[in-house]
Amino acid sequence: MKYLITESQLDRAIFMYLNHQDFIQIKIGLLVYFVNSEDDEYAQIKNGNFGCVISPELIKNISSLFSLDESDSKSAIGRWVGNTLQMKVTNTTKATLMSQSWLKIPSNKDILIHSLLGIPLN
């Protein structure tokens, strides 16, 4: 049986799902990392002034669970991030194999080096 639901109803269901993931937010400067545990080396989501980078696994989970294509899943996750952080998220990107390092959580050493050199963390 098929049901028609509005985008706001779908968003509400996706937001509930993401809220129940119990992500931990790690804030470093202007960046916010959403991780499953404080020991994680890579985040599921990274948000900053450049936009929102999302792990391929999370996009795949949302896509399969809610029967959405990748683009709609990225947009929904971006709306959830914006709602969670109370800010507008304008760009959502899937981390690829080449850009997987974008989701790496910087170590204290990385943060210190960047701050000493005056280089912002991306």
C-alpha cells in the first residue's frame, strides 16, 4: 500500500530518526562535528562556514530507510543540521573517498599547529 505524505511530515520522521542517533557534537572553532562517540576518529557530519559534509554511510542509511534518492537524503540531513544548530545550512556535500579526510576530527596537535600558524581548520 502506498501513502502520500508531505515534505514536512517526511522531514519530521527523518529528524526523529537522526535525533535518536544520539550524535555527540564536538565544536572546534567554527566547525561542528557530529560523531557517534567521543572516541571516533571520523565524524558522520561536519558543518562549518563552507557547508555541511556528510558521510556516505549516513546518506545511504537515510536513502534506504526512507526510500529517497541521494540528493533528497543530503538535503534532509542538511535541514536537520540547520534545525539542530539553529542556523541556515546552504550547501550539503557527500564525502567521497578522496574527501573522506574532511570528516576527520582534528587532534589537539592539529589544532595547536593550525592556531600557531594562523591557518583556519577546514
